[in-house]
Amino acid sequence: MMFLYRDGAGPAGIVRVQARTGQDFTIPAPQNPAPQADPLQTAPPPAQSSTPANPFSGLERGPTTTELALGAAALLVLAVLFLFVRQGVRAHLINRRATLDAANGASWMLFSALMLTASILVSATVGRLWQAWAGLAAGFALCIVLFCAALVLFLRAPDRRC
């Protein structure tokens, strides 16, 4: 994989490709083949809008591979932790005389709500998406719906015993 580095060494308009040390292969900047039009005949530039085209245009850079790996590892650790929580909720509901299906449904709903919340938080942290409040608000609204469904299933589970 080749990365483009823009360093201050060398004349302007040259982009260094490959490593910063040793013999580098350089690519000159593209030349403008079209002649410049008369400035009087060109149309004025359109007015700049104050809002960006999309919520991600203001981000300075994307996440690195290391950040993505750390985020994936954090999600994996949280998934294992949430599985223990799910098993504890299931055992608690069974001890309260809930059916196995009701206890499984409530515990899996809680697990999915916890995992969705964790994945939104990890992806927002890794990707620096805290400026994209509209997407985060929609994700957290879905988390609230899942937590409410898990609470309803948790409270109704012991009543489903025949």
C-alpha cells in the first residue's frame, strides 16, 4: 500500500511517494493544459453557504488502523462483559419463576441494547463523530427504544408463567 506524504522538502508541487528516507520516486504536480480564460468573461463564483454539504465535511481526518483495532478490541471486551450480564439477568428471571422463553427474550433484548449503545459510543469516539449530532441522536433514540423494550420484557417475564 502506498501513502502520499506532503512534506516541506523539495520544490513546490512535488508529492513524495513511498518512504521519507532513501531514494524517493517523485511525481510532478499536474500541469494545467487549458489556457486561462479572460477574467472579464468568467462568471462570478457562487455565494458560499454557511452550512457544510454533509455533517462529515468538517472532520479533520479519518481514524487510523490502530484506532480501528483498539475500537474493535474494546467492542469485543464489552461484548463478553455484556454476555455475562445477559446470563445474570436470565438466571435472575428464571429464579423469579419466569419461563425460559421470556427470560431469554428479555436478556437478549438487554444485550442488544447494550451492544448498540457501546458500538455507537465506540464508533463516535474512534471516528471523532461527536460533531455529527444528528446521527448520534438517531442512534441514541434507537437505544432508548431498545432499553424500554428490554424493561417491558423484564417486568412482564415473571407474569408469563403458566
